Amino acid sequence: MRSSVSLRPLASLAIALSFAGLAAAPAAAVVDQNSPRAAVSPLACGWDPDGPSGRAYYNHCGGDSWVWIRVERHHGLSGYDECVGPGRTYLGDAGIIKFAWYKGETC
């Protein structure tokens, strides 16, 4: 016996939701730092906290230039400017370092 309910609208909805999920997905996936993929995965450019280790980093991806960043801290501690080179720079404990951002200047 055939059902009088058409599955075509449900299939169309499922496909639409699948594409919507792809559009909302982040550009880079979060990778467990202990996984084998961690060694080959690109790091985030800019503010790059490492949650599992509790360390805060800034990753400068802009070629061979050195740039000024502003480092903001928790607990009412004043922030500071730091000149960083290419690659990942350790800023300190993530419990102290709140955020870091590029100031738009070379140093």
C-alpha cells in the first residue's frame, strides 16, 4: 500500500538544512592539540588562546614583519603593548591574559 504523504518536501528540507549548516560552519575547525592533526593544522592568526593548556598566544601571520600588539589583562591589571615577530608568541597564562590585538603598526 502506498502512502499518500510525499517525501519530496522532507527531502528538500533536509538538503536545505544541510547546506545551511555548511554555511554556518566556521572556516577552520578546532583541533585537539593532542591529536596527530594538531601538528599539521594551521594556527589561528591573531589572538590564539590554548584552552587545554591555559596558555595565551598571539600568532602573527603577516610575513616577515614585526608588529605592535596590545595585550589586555584580567583582574584590573593594566594592559601593555608588545612588539612581536612572525609566528606564535607566548604571552602568558590565559588566566591573566584576557585578549591581544594588532594595533596596525610595525615596530
